[in-house]
Amino acid sequence: MIGLILRFWCIKINPGHLMVTVAPEKICVIGPYNWVRHPSYSAMFLMFFEFSFWLGISWKLIVLMFWFLLIGLNYIARMEELTILQSPLGKEYEEYMKKVKGRFIPWPLNK
């Protein structure tokens, strides 16, 4: 449930940023984007765990599926960041990356 709420919050704050194939017009830095650079993907991780435990899936299968999800979303997030860095917003996004260090998990040393 927490993952779903976070996902809807991300969509409400930044509706055009579900997946970046073209660089966005502006960088969202409010709400959950103030803590992690890809909060929508963080929400997907939470939803994955919530539904896995709710369905009673074996913890070994959960760990295996988690690694596939982590590798896939990390690759997608990295490609999105490269797209933005190569856009006119590149310098602004570099500053955002310095300020918000966590890609999926809040980094304790942000700011």
C-alpha cells in the first residue's frame, strides 16, 4: 500500500516523468524527488515487496526477482540520466545529482 501511495504521489507531482526517452523540459525537485532521484522506481520496489509478501511468495524467489528488478530499473534509470545529462538541462541535473545522491533509496548525506 505504501508503494502505491508513493507511486501516485510521484505521478501527481511530476505527471510527464513516467519514463524519459526525451529529456524533460524541467527537473522536478519537490516532494519525493527531494529525497531520491527516481522515487517512482522506489515505489515500484516497495509495491513488488508488498505484493510478494501478500501473495506468500517464497523468500528465495523474492530475492531472485528483486535482483532482476534492481538490475533492470538501474539500467533504465541510468539511461534516463544520460539522456537528461546530454540535454540543455545537463548542468542543472548535475547539480541535482550532487544534492540528491540516492537513485532509489534516500541517502543520509543529502544536502
